[in-house]
Amino acid sequence: MQAFIVMQGRTYQAERAAGIIWTYQNDQSGQLPPSWARLTEVQPGDIVFHYVAGALVALSQVTAPLTSSLLPEELALDGARPIVRLVQLHYYELPRPIQIKQILPLIRPLLPQQHSAFQQNGAGNQGYLYPCYAELTQLFLQQIEQNYFTQKNEQLQLSMSTVTSTIDNPLLAMIVKARLVLQAQVVAQQKLFQQRVFQQQVVQCAICGVETPTLLRAVRLKPTKDSPQAERILAENGLILCPVHAALVEQGYLTFSRGGKLMPAANLALLDRERLLPQPKLRLAFTSASKPFLNWHRQYLFHGLNAGGTK
């Protein structure tokens, strides 16, 4: 199951009534913008968050894949009904909109560096359809639950009264199912990723050589909040590290050159560099398939080579 965010405006009511999201075949320049082309990725069972005027106003579930069809009459301008690209779905309007800027401190750390529906200030980006990766999806679903449904503890475990209410509440039933499916996907993807990385690399910390298995884990160069499902299980995005060096890489204090040379960030204290990186001239052997992930890490996660943050 995937999730998406669709940016709608004055056509929202008509699109909800028609039970669709849609785009023209091409824009005025004859091109298919990436946020329009993303409709091809949407599959039955996926969920879509609907954004209008600064808020999430509805949640829907896809019922049919992308098709080409006449534009529904309720959306036709001046009676014109061209062939458009559309996806059918079932809308569930939220009782109360979720204002993005009100939960901005929660969502800002989960916004992807690329293809984000929202800017760092909470404003919506121009475009139509954006991916909503697992961490952000779970947060939005939790916000809906916290706003509208009974829960018993801080771990967000549903109370029996809430579970029982799903029989008569299709929105809640869909949310509960989506969260269970997403959680199962995340666990399965992490397990497969770890297995693949450990199968393809020497089982030791790539930097310090620690070999105790319980002190090692597979670390992603490009984190899950920025990765579509297909990338989450790629061993080429992984590196076996001990907890200390894993923290350096994941927090952007250490990256690697195109040739695999260690590149500590300027804001990593000199004494810490000497303590944590006793082999500063060490070079790691990355495959060509790993280069896109290395490039991403240097560009978006690495703190920089000088105090000004220059990469």
C-alpha cells in the first residue's frame, strides 16, 4: 500500500462528488508535469490525503487504477469534456480539517528533501500529486485518530470501544487497516534490507572493523523518509556500521567522497574526529549502484566541510 497527497483547490467539491482525482493529458506546453505523471503510480487500495487551502480535509482510498476517460460533466468548463487521465476513489471527508501549520513541528522532520508536498514553512507546493512516505502517512493517520477517536494510552493503542466502533465507522476502519498494513510493510522492508546488506557486504563495521553481530546494523545513506518503497530494500543504499559510526552517518557528521574517502563535517569537534575516526585516510569501496545514494547523502544530509555549511 502506498499513500499520496493531492493538492486541490476550487475543484475539490466537484472532484469529491465525482469520486476522482484527475489531470489533463498534457499541460499548455504539451508536456506532462511530474506531479501529473505520478498518477500512473497510484494503485487500488492506496490511500490519498486531500489538501485544500492549508489543511487536510479528506482521506480517500483508490478503487480503480489510472484510466483515460471523458472529463465528468460536473468538472467540464463551458461544456467541454476532453479525454483526461483520472483515478477513481472513495472519499471520506474529515469532520474537522487538519491544519498543516498547526502540526508543522511534527511534520517538518518527516518532509522529504525532494518531491515534498509542503515547504518548510508549511505552505503547500505547486503541483498536483505528491508521494506521502510511511513515516508522514503514519503521522497524519495518528493525527486523525487523536482528533476524532477514543484512545487509552500514549502508545496510541486503540481502546476496545474504538475497535468496536469501526463496524459503523468506515473512515476509522480504513485508518486502522492502513496503519496495520503500513507497520507490517515497514517491518518487512527493514528486515529484507538488513538481510540484503549483510549478504553483500563484509559483516563488520566498515569504518572501525567491529565484528560482533549484535553491535552492527545496516544504515541507509538515503533515509526512509525520502525513499519510495522500491529504494527501501536496496542493499546499494546500505552500509554496515557500529552504533557510533551509524550515528555519525545518519546525523550528517560523516559522509564519503565519490572515491569512498571519509569526509567528516566541520562541526564535528577535532578531538571527536581523532577519537572516532582513527584512520582518516581510510577509503571505502562503493559500487557504481551506490553512487546515487552517496550523492544524495552528501547533498542533503551532510553538514558540510566548513562552518558555513558549504558541501
